[in-house]
Amino acid sequence: MANLMIAAEPDEMQSLRAVAAVEAAATGEEADLPGTAQALLREALTSRLGELGLRWNPSPEAVERHASRAARPGGPVARLVKNDRARRYAITGLAVALLILLWGGYVQGWPWTGFKSNNQLWQWLQLLLLPVAIGTLPLWIQHPEYLSRKRRMAHLAVGAAFAALVIAGYLVPLNWTGFPGNTLWNWLELTLLPIAVVSAPFLLSLLRSFGENQRREIMVAFVAALWVLTIVGGYAWHWTWTGYEGNTLWDWLGLLLLPLLVPTVLLPTARRWVSANPPSTSEVILAR
């Protein structure tokens, strides 16, 4: 058994004690500082190994192979990503190319683009919602401190503008949006899976944060109550705009099964499978 001595700063020790105390309170056991440190080290190592393309307890050959690959000079794509000016030029070029494609597809009717037959905002939402959610929601969930007040206000303004567009799409109606005819059921089909996929890695921390934020608990309870009200209204009071009436338990399972399984079953199982070999030959000893 190998011993590893790690010197911890006072703030790091205080943070470790906080994690150990909270987790111990949740299980009703005594705080275990070394055990908590070992668990955190294992979790961080597993995450970092995954980022490097390695599994837990990699063989020396795998380490040497990945190290030699990392030591090679980056290719043109890697250099492009690291160069701010080149990246700006590439983004500008892609934006111009997209505008040309939109002009050719919708104005000139280029059939190979397929844009002419997909000419509603709803169809673009079906195409882009998942990648946009993956690119934005993790930052809002995991690192909200990185979002300045100005950017928060900008996001709220964009959200309010989109909500106004949705309302106008139904009331005017604006047929180019594709919103008329789509019920609440269709919106759930559109949004539930992207939200589940994006929030799955942060589900545990989100659940813990609810207990520390009463306002968030109230908001979640309010949204849940509204959803229950729509279900009652859809089936008992025949609210046609919900789109619930006519959908059976089988349809609800089809709607909810994958979004519920991804964060609660599939992702934890995949993590346990990836890190199946426990670190049995090392011990972490922390000193002040």
C-alpha cells in the first residue's frame, strides 16, 4: 500500500470539513475526513482521466501512448482553436456561409438545402434545441458565478422576447413560426429530452442546492403544481390546448421514460461501469 502525503491549505481543510460534515449529516454518521478526501480524489481522478481519454487504473502502455500523443504538435484544427484571430475569422466565415445557405435555400429555392420544405421556426427548434442547450445550460447550472449581471439581463431579455414571440405565434397567428397547432404535449416532447440530457451530470448537485435555496424550492413546487393543474384540466375539463386528452399511460411512458432514465439510471450506471475498479492500492493522508 502506497502512502501519499498532501499538504492542504487552511481554506482547503475548511472546505473539506464542510463537505464531510454535510455528507455525514445526510447519512446520520460521523464525519470522516480521510474518507471524504479519498472519495473526492477518486471522483476528480475519474473525471480527469475521462477528459484525457483514459479509463481508471490505466496500464503503463496506455499512459505512454496517450503521453506521446499529447506531446505531438497540434494539427491545424488545434492551432485554429488556440488562435483568437483565426477563430474569429472562422466564426465570421461560418456566419457568412450560413447566411448564403439561408438565402439560397429560402429565396433562390436551392432544393439540395432542404430549407424550403423546413420553413418554420418550430422545425428549426427541433433541429437546434439540443445543441444550444448543451452549449449553454451547463454553464448556467454549474458556474452561475461566471455570468455577469449584464449577461443575465441579456439572457432574460432574450427569454422574454421568445415568450412574446410564442404568444404572438398563437394569438395573431404567425404561421411561419409553426406554433399554431402545437399543444403543450408537443412542447414537452420538444424540450424534456434536451433538458434531461443536459442536466443529468449535475442532478445530484441540483438536488442538494434545492435544500439550501428556499426560493428555488418554492419555484419548483409552483411549476410542479401548474403542471398537475394542466393534467387535471386536460383530462377532466377538456382543455384542448394541453393536447393531453387522448394520450394514454403508454403515451406518458413514451414521453417521460427516457428523460427520467437518463439522469437517474443510465448515467449513474455508465459512471460506475467506467470506474469499476476501486483504488485499492493507495491511501490519502492529509496534513494541515
